[in-house]
Amino acid sequence: MDNFDAAAPRPSTPADPHSVAPPRTDADVPDYLEALGIPGLADIHIHFLPQNVLDKVWAYFDDAESNYGQPWPIHYRFDTDTRLQIVRDLGVRAIPALTYPHRPGMAAWLNDWNAEFAAAHDDVIHCATLYAEPEAADYVPAALDAGARLFKIHVQVGGFSPDDRVLDPAWAALAEAQVPIVIHAGSRPLPGTYTGPEAVANVLERFPTLRFVIAHMGMPEYNEFASLAEDYSGVHLDTTMYATGFLNSPAEVDRAYRERLVGLQNKIVLGSDFPNIPYPYARQISGLAELGLGDDWMASVLWHNGARLLGLDD
């Protein structure tokens, strides 16, 4: 299997990895993008949710010391219109509104909400989700027919295995449509019964052309998920919270993994987890820049790879 899109720029290690200073604040981000020569950000991991669901999510993070063992203050705790404007001002050119269910019977309702939310905002990507239930065989193709361009699932929150055979019709439809699926399958910040790379690998054996985007770089199973990205043409890694200093820092990334990141230049996509992050958005970008992999690598991660996956470069 080919690892990279032949039309995409090939990875390289620049002579001067720090030619463009990373942004220190959110206000610095647009100038940084201009200096890199890219038109904006292609962030594949942004959440907008129905208000009642969002309230429950934020309440969970408010109790993060009990749930995660450390505080997790929501940095962008604003109303919907304000949050939309913030990501527009940062330079996000098409805004995902990722949702995910935590129980059966919820996904179809979320998909209806997603369709309405995208219809109300020209720059919002029509997203959808799924759960391991027989109904997914019907509502996933229905969402695709309605125009959904990006899916999201969260294995630990959902409490189901991606390789549950009940999902095979949904995976088949998504593989045929070549629509990306952001999947949080890693075992951090909390492990679950079905987290880890094994179930994802099982799905890919059956549906090798799926466009899985592994959230959080697969933390903490970084190398195992990187191997899937190397072995399957559609598998990408998203940067959500990676190297920000909150769950890990650039200094903790060893040389061998940095070399893998160079080789995967065209398979790594910007993700932020906005608005549910405990630090400013710029910290995600500066943390990636501090890996020292170069301006070309940063341009690929911040724009080119996500734009290709989301069809923004057409």
C-alpha cells in the first residue's frame, strides 16, 4: 500500500527549522500563517455541540480533577457565535462541528443537529457520527447522501469497539465515500475497554481504504498508530493536544519518533480540540513548531494535509 498521495509535496528536513518564529499568542497566528505562505488553518478536530450536550461536556471537564487527576479549565468558554468568530479570526477556513454519542440511539439525532448547524453557517463543515448499533447501517449512508463530509467517534466515551461487526455496513459506506473519520481510539487521557490500536487495525484489515484520522496522534500508543499511518494510505494522525506541554511536551518527543514524524509529513493533520482545551489555541501551533521539523513540515500539517482531506484545495 502506498503511504502518500503522489501529488502531495514530499517530506524534507529543512536547513533552518526555525526560520519563522512560532506564534506566542492567538493574535500572532494569522501573521505566522502568512509567513509560512499558507492561506489559513485546516483544523480537523473542532467541536460544536447541541447546547444541552455541551453543558454536560463542560460539567465533566469542570470535575476534571476527579475524572482525570488534574484540572482542565475550558479556555474558550463562550457562546456559539463568539466561538465561531474566534476560529475564523485564527484563520480556520472551514470549521468542523464534531459530535459523538455516548449511548445507543443518540447518533441519528446528533446527525440531524449537525445537518441543521452546517446549513445555518456557510463555513461550517457538515459533520456526522455513529454508534455501534444496527441502525448505523441506515443513518450513516443517509448522512453521506445528505452531504456529510467528516465523521467523528470516541471509543472510550462511546464504550464500543470499532471492530464490532454491526458497524461493517457503515465502514463499507464510509470507505466507498472516502469521507474522513476522526477517531479517538488511544488510551489517554483515559483508557477504556476498547481503546488502543488493535481494534482499529482489525477494521483496516477489512476496509483498508478507510480514511481514519487518529485523534491525539494516538496517545499514548504513538508508535503503534504511526505504523498504521505508514501501512495504510488513508490513515492520518491529528495533532490534538500533542506537544502542547499539557499532556506531553516537545522535549519529551524522542529522536526516533521525530524521524517518524518527518517521514509522515503528508499524513499528519492539525487538530486542536477547540473549544475544550485548557490553554490558548496558539499553544498547539507553537508546540508543534518547537519540535524543530521545519517550516515545510508545519505548512503541510497546518494546511496542506487537512485541506486535501477536507477538499479545501479543490
